[in-house]
Amino acid sequence: MPDRPAPADIVLTPVAAFRLSRLLSKASVTSPLRAPFTRYVGSQGPAELHEVAREEAGKETVGES
């Protein structure tokens, strides 16, 4: 483990985290992982889906108010 991270690592880590979160939350490839928790609404853009959290009686989805 280096004593100090390289400047490129400091820049690339947030970019990689953004891309990974976007892949998990919007990409059509990962929609089967989200299917139990979301309802398909339509296409949002190239290779992206617009989904909303499923409403279940008495339960709230994490991140939804």
C-alpha cells in the first residue's frame, strides 16, 4: 500500500463510483436485478430505463419518500 495515493487515483475513484452506480441504477443490462423492487415505466435514453419503486402496502422503499 503506498503512503500517498497517486493524483490519477484521486480523480478516477469518484468517476468509477459514478459509473458503477449509474450502471446498477439505470442500465437495461442490470434491470433483472432491480425487477423485484421496481416497475418499468419506459425508456429514458440510450441504453437507460426509467423505473419507479414498487409500492407495497405498509412498506416504504429505501430512498423513496
